[in-house]
Amino acid sequence: MCLAIPARITRVADDGRTAEADIGGIEKSIDVSLIDDPKPDDWVIVHVGFALNRISPEEAAETLKLINAEGGLS
């Protein structure tokens, strides 16, 4: 099963197309070219390395809570 998971952008590259994001405590490089004006601290849904859309911090927290209740991101 494939999941899109919440991630918090920590740094956006100068090109504006890639970013570093915190995904479950791990820093990953993601493609943010589908997001309008991505900024650090934005929460996004990531699937196969692409940020698909921006979400609220509340939605991210609720989604992560549900994921962790089912065994986490491992």
C-alpha cells in the first residue's frame, strides 16, 4: 500500500523546485514544484518524493496521530 504522508518543509532551495523536509524525524529532499510559493514551516502531503499539496498544521497532526496509532512510518 502506498501512502502520502505529512511533512514539514525545513528549507527551500534557491531554485524553488526542491526543498528539505522533516518526514517522521528524518530530513529528506522533496520536489515542491507542484506547490505555489513553498516556505519553511509549511506542511505538505508527500508521495514518492513529491509534495502534492499544502495542509494545515492541525490536519498534519491528526494524520500523523492516526499513522502512529497504526505503527508509525517504519
